Amino acid sequence: MTPRELHDDAIVIDGLIIAKWNRELFEDMRRGGLTAANCTVSVWEGFQATVDNIVRSNALMAECSDLVRPVRTTADITRAKEEGKTGILYGFQNAHAFEDQIGYVEVFKQLGVGIVQMCYNTQNLVGTGCYERDGGLSGFGREIVAEMNRVGIMCDLSHVGETTSREVIEASEKPVCYSHCLPSGLKEHPRNKSDAELKFIADRGGFVGVTMFTPFLRAGIDATVDDYVEAIEYVMNIVGEDAIGIGTDFTQGHDQDFFEWLTHDKGYARRLTRFGKIINPEGIRTIGEFPNLTEALLRRGFSEPQVRKIMGENWVRVLKDVWGA
């Protein structure tokens, strides 16, 4: 089987895409052979603005039903593969949209939300992000984790502080994830995770999606798809081949204003970081180039079964554990 044949045959899942929503994005997902993706519908928004985002997203998906389909269960991922479409599951990068209402967790589950990051870089009612002093998981946060476990929404810890992350991992009865992170063993950065953090989540049944966001990669803006594979290999050597997947953090189609919004607390307040130039690794600049990742993994010496696990099978298994279907 050639690398392209393997890619076309495999389940391919991206654990985090925060790209600009339009038909062109969905067309590129199809070019890239993407079976399913966790697509962000909330970052700094509260309840109402997040519902409005979901309404707009639903409308676009209905208009583009020849390309995409909604994902509520892992069976929907299988159907997407069979239909030659990309399955879209909704995710949050911040639990802020739950506001102070535990009941909103189930409401969003019913609207198609399958993964929620507990914090985005800074403090919220649940806990603390990775860019400020970490006070840990709040009492309210423990109730949110329990409710997410009950309704079947996966806890994501990618932008979350180390103490809050550890306490979510310990509190959750279901597997949790870093949906999109890189190892600090290759580059020190507040967003990257130490070897100890990676081992801690994996040892407790958790999951790690590896991102390719170049400000966090060792080679920075000079990175190629092979540098991305280096990071995947580094993480796999810590967490094992069953607890790893892809979470690119594709921001395709967005302009500088979007990154300004992301990098200021609450979208407008103090500046948290500066990314500098945003360019994806050479060889996987766009979602349509996803097949190059499969080829690069094989070139690095990964076996075909390992590539299938990394590219999507592992995500399917852990999502089924959390969602129950």
C-alpha cells in the first residue's frame, strides 16, 4: 500500500481546528482526506454568543452537506468515512460559555458539543490557564467536570495550567486530553507540556493530541512536516502508541485581528503573548496537504498500524470511552 493509499484508507481525525468557517475550508478538508475534526465554536464567548456561533455553524454545514456531516457519536465518524464526507464535532477552547450554570453543560451536549477545554490561557470559574498563577481546579470546576463526565463531554487541558490540569485528571472518571500540545522537552514554552505532565495524563488513561503550531515547535517558523513528526515521535515515546493522535491547531483563513483577539485576555484586555509570524510547517501549510503527514510518518519509520492509530484510530477509541457511543 502506498502512503497515499494508506491515507485514503485510514480514519483521519484532527483533534483541533480553529480555522475560518466557510465552504472553502470544507473543500480543503475533503482534499486532505479528513474523516473528522474537532472544530472550535467558543473561545472567549459567553453562553448566548456561543449559541449564536453554533446556529451559524449549523446553517453553513446544512448548506455544505455534500462535504460535511455532524458528529455526535463515533458511529457518525464511521458514516462520514463511508459517505466520503468530513465529520464535524463542535468543541470549546474555554468553559466560559457554561457561565455559572452547571445545567448549560447538558444543553451544549445536546447542541453537538463533544469536547470542552477547561480554561483558555487565563482564569475562569473552573480553574486557571497556562499564562497566569495557577490556583487549581475550583469547587465549581469539580462540579463541571462531574457533569461533563455524566453527559459525555471530554475534558481538554491544552491551554490549562499544570495544577488545574493535574486536578482535572485526578477528578475525572472519564479519559481527558491535551487535544493540541507540544513537548517542552523539545522547546520550553508556557503552552508546552513537560515529560512529567505527558506521562501523568497517559498513566491515568488520558490522551495527547500533538499540535504543529510553529511558535511552539523547536524549529519555529522554519519547521517542516518532518519537524512535526519529530514532535509526534517524542511524545509517543513517553505516552505510548495508543494514547497519541493529531491536533494540528489549524487557523487557516484567519487574519491578524483574529490572533489579536486570541492573545488578549477575554479577547480585549491585557496582552498574554505575541506569536509573531504565523506560518504552518512546510509540507502541511494547509489542511489539503494532510496526506503529506501520513507519508512523513512512514518515512520516519512508523509502522502502518502505528500510523493508523496516530492519524485517527486512537481518537475514535478514546472518544467512544467518553461519549459512550
